[in-house]
Amino acid sequence: MPAALTEDDVVRAAGALVAAFAATDTEAYFAAFAEDATFVFHTEPHRLEDRAAYEALWRSWLDAGWRVLECRSTAARAQVLGSVGVFTHDVRTTVLTPDGSETTHERETIVFARRDSGALLAVHEHLSPAAPPTTSAQEGR
């Protein structure tokens, strides 16, 4: 029986995943996901049903000249719910595109589960745009 899942396990797995993304390290990034992982990205018209679908999309981005220049994770929280870990954070990402650099501010949820191999892998990722920051003028309304 595998060891009980801890918040530290979830934080380490998420940290490795985010670091691989920040480095545009395709191999390490996708190794962090289960083959049957699903993906919901606000930038895509439909859910990606498995890792292979996301890998195909990723390859199309790379072929177009896309790569990650910087990825900063803040406001991270790890939760353990039995044998499942949930990692949420705010993420500020700057990427290079054919049109230049672009920075996004998003919120992300990554769900992790131990697989038969004992590996802790991401089984679902959900990315949403972050609400714009409030200004002091808006706060007074």
C-alpha cells in the first residue's frame, strides 16, 4: 500500500510541474500528467480529453514559435482529500508568441492522484482568467 498522501507531496509535484512548464520542458512537463488526465483551459473551445490531446496542442504552439519566458506562481494552496491532492494558485505567465511577448494572469487548479506505479500524477488541470485587480477608486464604490 502506498504511503499516505501529504500536502508536501502535492506541493513538490506541483512545483515540478510548474518548473517544467516555466522551462518549456516538454518531456518533464507531460511526464507530470497521467495519460487520462483532462484539461479545461479558458483559451480553448472544449475540454481536452487526455494528455495526448494536450500534447498535440502544445506541439502546435511550439511549431508556431511559442515558448514560456517566465511563470510565477503565487497564493499557492495544497489540500489533501483522502488519496487526492488539490493544488490551487495564481499564475502570471509571460510567453513568446509569433506576435511578441504576452503576459497573462490566471488562476489554476491541478488535481493529483497516486497511480498504481506509486507516482503522484496530475489527473486534471483547470485554468481560468484571474479577476482584474481592484483599484482604490473601485474599492470605494
